[in-house]
Amino acid sequence: MGDDWVIGGDRRSAAAERIYAAAADLVLREGFEALDVDALAAQVHCSRATVYRYAGGKAQIRDAILVRLSAGITDTVRRAVTGLTGPDRVVAAITVALDQIRTDPMRRLMLTSRNSAELGELHSSPVLAHLAAELAGIADADPQAAQWIVRLVVSLAYWPAGDRRVEEEMLRRFVAPAFTEAN
């Protein structure tokens, strides 16, 4: 489909972006448990079928939201781990990501779900696993390690050790050894 003269671009992309923006707004206001295709359709003033046609189902919408909400974290972690490898990179990636999540109220909202089933969906996002693998410098051939890092970051963000120094010591003692031969 070509550019639409009314909206000044591709209508399909514009529709998807509008739906993703509304979904992100909904999640930021009410948490991931509020992400519902019917509620989203009502907010965007379209049908449920239109949401599915332009933005996909709940999992695709969740992943698009995660990409948008994690963009700042991802950029900051990329800069922080430049030149690092192995356990040092993994520990730095986790520590910087946690600092970013904890200091930005918008990012903290990603973790305030009152519904543990919704947090389970968050943990299972392939988007977060891919980002964890990239940022920690682990091979894509080790999806379990990436999934473990996602779970670890979400767990520590949700239930912090209380003292940043103690938390970093825990990461160096228990997590770093798992990645000594990763790179």
C-alpha cells in the first residue's frame, strides 16, 4: 500500500503505531493486566478485528510495547557494556538495566503488575530474551541463558536486595561464574 495523502504516510503503519501507542498508554496507566484487545479497541475507537489486522494479538502488542518501553534501557546498557565480555559484561548489563528500571517511573510501571500470570507473560517475551542475549553478550544459541537473565532482572527489579553493593556482590558471586566460558 502506498502513501496516503490524508495521513502523509502508509495507512497500515499509521494504524499500527496508533494502536501500539494506545496500548503503551493503557499499560503505563493501569499495568500489563489491563492489556486487553477489547479495551484497546474501545480506546482507539475501532473494532477488535481492526486491532488484530493492524497490530496482531495480545502477545504481539505486548512485545511492541516492551520494545518501546525498553528502548532507553537498551541504549544505556549498550553504551555501558561496550568493550566488555564474559562475566563482566553480564554483571554490568544486569546492574545498569536494574539502575535504569529503578530510576524511571515509566519503566518501573512495567514491573508493577498485580497479577502474577501477567508477569509470567512478561518473562516469556521473546523480545526481552533477545535483548538480554544481545546486551549480556551471550550466543543466540543459548536461549535458556537469555531467559534466565530476563527472569533474574525482573526478579531483582521486583524484589531488590536492598543495597546496590550487596546486589552486585551477589551477581558477581552467583551469576558471573555461569558465564565465565560464555565468550
